[in-house]
Amino acid sequence: MAEQLTKEDIRKEANIVYKKTEVLTDNVLHYCPGCGHGTIHRIIAEVIEEMDIQSETIGIAPVGCSVLAYNYFDLDMHEAAHGRAPAVATGIKRLLPNKYVFTYQGDGDLAAIGTAETIHACNRGENITIIFVNNGIYGMTGGQMAPTTLEGMKSSTTPYGRNIKQMGNPLKMTELVAQLPGTYFVTRQAVHTPAYVRKAKKAIKKAIQYQEREKGLSFVEVVSNCNSGWKMTPVQANKWMEENMFPFYPLGDIKVPEDK
Amino acid sequence: MKRELRLMKGNEAVAEAAIRAGCDGYFGYPITPQSEVMEYITAEKPEERTGMVVLQAESEVASINMLYGGAGAGKKVMTSSSSPGISLMQEGISYIAGAELPCLIVNVVRGGPGLGTIQPSQADYFQSTKGGGHGDYKLITLAPASVQEMADHATLGFKLAFKYRNPVMIQSDGAIGQMMEKVELDEQEERLTDDQIKEQYPWATLGKTPDRERNIITSLELDPAKQEQINLKLQKKYREIEKNEVLSEEIECDDAEYLLVAFGTSSRICQKVVKMARDEGIKLGLLRPITLYPFPVKEVARLAGQVKGILSVEMNAGQMVEDIRLAVNGKIPVEYFGRFGGIIPSSTEVLEALKQKIIGG
Ligand SMILES: Cc1ncc(C[n+]2csc(CCOP(=O)(O)OP(=O)(O)O)c2C)c(N)n1
């Protein structure tokens, strides 16, 4: 009879097919189970490891659920005021033009309070990468309406659903910045299935690599969920996202480099 | 050190001195009466002169946050604005103070509230010296009274900012910003390289190298016990600043029986008042705070033991007078005289006020 394999036998270097990237710290994520933030953090960190640019990268955390992103990336990190990450990134990148600089922002941060900073950083063509996590809601403050909240969607400040007449329209920031001459690569991704995670990771890798070309700003929206804010189970939230968010925020590249 | 003589506006002098102090980046947004600062810097082609970066931001909110980023990277960064723009920056200034980063902010003050006027004022004294934004923090506040001091305070401001890792405010006003005087300028100081920054400022976010832990620039600490410790550390630093960095000038104070206290433009008027009073046989002196924060508390207290009364002369509704009263602690009468809305008080009206409120009172 063949000998039983022990755990130690299995955990041999030769058998390792996947391990946590060194660019993430060992700190326990504070995100709700099922939330997309953790996955998005991971793929950004993996890209930085694959590109071997840990010592040349500065990340900017926003105000929102990912305010503590600096606890998870083993990178030099700068925590910005609500909405101001693109301005903070501009200051860093202008003074450290040879470093890789990215911001990580929610929809309230990027598309409401920080609209001016976002548009102008994009329009100036700052040579940075913006990762924009659109969960259609203000997660951190307890589920209020975001600029991206869909028509009819319930939030704690639109308890009967978003009424366009009263609260205005949901904002497609990504289509908007794609119009600006300063953006080089603009794409919309998701991370709710392994296939989409792989795609999103590829997009993020390009978006960071493009900083080497010095051709302008790369902008990656990730349409994500907020099961606690949406008051759904993680599985329900992902289904709801596919059925409601994706039709309004269609996935795919919106602006690709002409010079490839 | 060899110094170069030039005839310049105050706004130009602060800009030129900042370039010479090895400033790495200027980020600003136009507003009267200080637009010459950025105009001067851009005309100087600092990218070619020293490699300094200059960028016109989309707002003062953006420019202060660009400073925040640049300061986090250990760079010498500055902005300039005037009152309404400085109000917009307050959130960012509070973050910079909370994260303990150095930077230089020039406020060429105009009259308020609101859009107010473009004429000179000192009405931002409270905003500069008491915090301005949210939370318990202090700005080191320098008050130049001449074009020469506009230049000197740029150099000094950067020095203090890095010594204490604290934002420094130059609180000037429209008169000092706009007037031309001769000014002696320091020689060009080399800008630091990234390697020098890494060595001198180990906290700077230049990229996490294997030889150190990651650097995090933040003002956030959610644990109250830790947040209290952060606040205590800040307060300790402010006490150090109060102990070490007070600057003031005393004019004709040795035998003074009465004292004027004034800074910036109003202190220039008061110099004339001292002369006029002495011509009439009134022994009047002038104390000119050069640092508004830290305030010259000891100097005021010492002179309060000597003179019979103090008049605070301000281009606002009476702000510094509160700090003088705290320092005097009720020992002698302290009164205020001022004009506001952009009006500079005349020497005759100051002398008249002294006679009515202090000498006759
Ligand atoms: C100036 C300012 N206004 C308001 C807040 C409160 N606030 C913190 S996070 C947040 C919303 C964040 O939402 P979003 O950017 O969508 O990120 P999420 O939490 O959903 O990831 C708000 C309003 C703040 N911190 N600062």
C-alpha cells in the first residue's frame, strides 16, 4: 500500500503553484467578506511584484473603505484627504518622475468630492495610474447614495430608490475621462469571477506599465460590489451587480493606446 | 555669505528667495494680490535654472494637496495664495500638520470676510496662528514687514519647516506683497538629490527599498489611545517651537513708558508713530512680533512690567490684542486700535488713539 502523504510532503517548494505576493503585508484585511477590495488589492500587489517595482512605487490611499489600504500594501504609501488623491499623486509624480505612482479610490472619493482633481489630473495627462473602485455606494459611511448609484437603487439616503428628478443622474466618470486628451488608457473591469480577475489584472498591469511610456494617465475602473451596503449576501450582490451594474457600466476597454 | 542686491516687489522677492533656497516644487492658483509669485517663478524657467517644478493647479484645494504629496516625498514644496484661497486650503493644511510634513505657505492677506477686497489686511491672524483648519495643530507663522523679510522668511520658513516637520505660513499682506524695495538675496542653494533626501529624511516616500520598512504618510489613527499619543507628541513639538523660535524686534523700548505692538504693514506705520510721539516728549516704544506663532509672550510680559499701557495696532477688528492680553495677564491696560476692510491706519490716527485710549485713559 502506498504511504499516506503528509502535509509536509505536500508543502514542498516544488509543489507550490500559488502563494501570497510579498507586496501584500500579513495584516488581516478589514473588508467585509465578499467585498471586491481585497481581490483588487491582491492583483495590484501581484502586478507590482511581477514588474519588480516595489522599491519604485508609491501608492495613494483614499478616504473610503480603502482608507487603510496602506496597511496592506508593502509599499511606501500616502493617505490622501477625501477626493484629493489625484492631486497628491500629481505632487509626488511631478517631483519623482521616475517612480510609479498609483491612486486607489472609491466612487464617492473620485466622482463626487474629488471630481475636479480627477478631471484635471486626467486632462493634464499626469503620468500616473488611477484605480477606481465603483461599488455604486458610499460603503464606509454606511451605504449612502454615491454619484454612481443607479436609478431606482436604494441607499440609506435614497431609501425609496434613487429618484433622478430629485437626486440627479448616475455619473459615468470613466466614459467622461476617456474623452480627455490626457488619458492614454481607459478601461472598465470586474473581479467577481476568476476569469474577470485575470482580465482585470492584465488591465492593471498595462495601466502601470504605460507609465514607462510617459504618454498620459491610465484609468482602470473596477465595477465592484458592496454586499453590506446593498444589504445582500455576497452571492446575491454579485448576481445583482451582473444584472444591474454591468448594463449601465459595461465592461471592456474604452480607450486604448493608438500606438499599442 | 555673498548677497546680491536687487529692487523687487515683495511677491517677487519671496519667489526668488524660495528658488534660491533650493525649492523643489511650487504649486499654486492665481489670486490678487499675490499672482506675481507664480508669474515670477514661471518666467524664471526654474526647470532650467534649478530643476524646480512649477504647476498651476486647478484650485487651491488641489495645490495644497499637491504640496501634501510632494512634502511626503521629502521635497521642499511651497504654495502662495491670498485669504479666500488660504481658506480653501485649510483641510489640506490640517492633514499636512497631522502627518507632520514640512512645507511653506505664503498668504498675502487681503480684507474679508468672503470675497472682501483685494486691499491689504491682517484679518487672517486668527486663521494663521490658532490653527485655521480642524484639529489641534499650529502653523509656525512668520510676519514679514519688508520686501527684505519676504525673501529672508522664505529661507527661514523652509529651515523651520524641515527642522520641526511642520507647515510654515508666511503671513504677509497686499501692501508688502506689492511694494518695491531693495533686497539682498542669498546665493543659490543646491536642491537635494533623492539620495540625500533618503539619508536626511528617512520618513520620505521615495519607494520602499529592501533596507527599510515601508513609509506611510497619514494623519489617521482610529485607536483613541494612540491618537491621543499622537496629539501629545504634536503638543510637545509646539512647546519646543515656543521655547526656541520666537522672533521679535524692539524699537525704542529701553526707556519706553508706553508701548505699541504691531506686525507687518501696521508695524511700519507704528515706527513713524514712535518718532512723532517722541518729538512730543512721549516715551513710546514699539514691539514688533516677527513670529506670530510662536507669539513673543515673554517679551510682552517683560515690557508689561515696564510700561504703563499697551496699544495693539492691527489691520483687523482686534485679533492679536487677545494674545497680548493673555501675556500681560491684567497687569496694565491693553487696548486695540485698527482699521480694516483694506484700509491702512495713518500715523496720526494711531497717535491720537494712543493718547485717548492709553495715555489719557
Ligand atoms: C471632507 C470629507 N467629507 C466627508 C467625509 C466622510 N466620508 C468618508 S468615506 C466617504 C464616502 C466614501 O465612499 P466611496 O468613495 O464610494 O468609497 P467606499 O467607502 O464605498 O469604498 C465619506 C463621505 C470625509 N472623510 N471627509
